[in-house]
Amino acid sequence: MDHRITRMVKKSSITCTATIRKCLREAKLFARNPRKVLLLKKDVLKRLEFAKDWPKEKWRNILWTDQSKIVLIGSKCHRRPRNTEFKPQYAVKTVKHGGASIMICGCFSYFAFRPIYRIPGTMDQFEYIKIWEEVMLPYAEEEMPLKWVFQQDNNPKHTSKWATSWFQTNKIDLEIPFKLCTSLFLILPVLPSIHPSIH
């Protein structure tokens, strides 16, 4: 810690936070958000080893899907020129009850991309099944080979009893990551990260 800051605070009890922030910047102590390590190096090597063990023909039979939330207002990061934090164009806009975001869902395979589908409202297990019935299954029947495999992550909506029973009723193979092999959980400890859209 810079001793100048400590001396300044002791000398004057009315030191404002802007002055302290300025001194911290001069001392090259910048405020930054901590970063998450998405994949450790050992996990990357295990995934690479797993991917190389699978023949190309098997990869062609997988239907990859994912959902994403896009925040329009209330994003955590903002870019602005220096000393403009209080100008209206750089101020954070607020919306009551968080109504400025959308959820989207999409899928792709070796053969083609499916257009992105906007999820109305909140995504729950029933909405997830509805998306499958109206969007994913028709795409898979048209574009995928006769024997295809569906990939999903371990989101509770995806693994709910309702969703699992729907997949069984419709004879959809959930080979990755659920039925591939029990050793997959040892090979790929962070299961959602095998998805190619993340890499």
C-alpha cells in the first residue's frame, strides 16, 4: 500500500474518495474485476485427448445446442473516454425489473446452422421442451443423419425429469455427456466446456 495515502487520511479526516482513487491510480493500483479461469490447462489437454480419440464420422452425427442471455441495458462493462464518467451519454441507464435482456437459443451440426430462436419470457423446463418440439426436432429430422446424437450441458432445465422423459419418449439419443461412457466424467470434469461454440 502507498504510504502517501495512509498519511493523507491520517492528516485530514475529510479526504474524499476521488482523491484516494487518484492516489491509488498514481501508485499503479488499478481497480479491476477478478477474472475466472474457464478451463485449466490440464482440462484443455484432457478434452483434446478425448476429441482425438473420437473418429470424424462420430463428430458429424452430433447436434450441438446452446442458450445465451444478451443484456441490452445494465451491462457490467462500459467503455468511455477518460474523465467522462458523469456525462449523460456514458451514464448507466436503468430499467425497472430488468426488462432489457433477451434469451436466445440455437443449434448447429457438421451439416448446417439453424437460425437463432428468440425465447419469449423466462426459460424453464416446459419452454425448453417447447423449443425442442417446434425448432430443434424439425431441424434435426431435416438436416441430420438418420442416427444422430444430441449434445447439451448439465443445466437443471435440461436434466429435469420432464425433459429426460420427453427425450426418452421421442427416442432422442443423449449420448454426450450422459450416456457416452462413465469415464467421460473423469475425462471431462467441466462438462459444458466441450461445446465448440465456447472455444
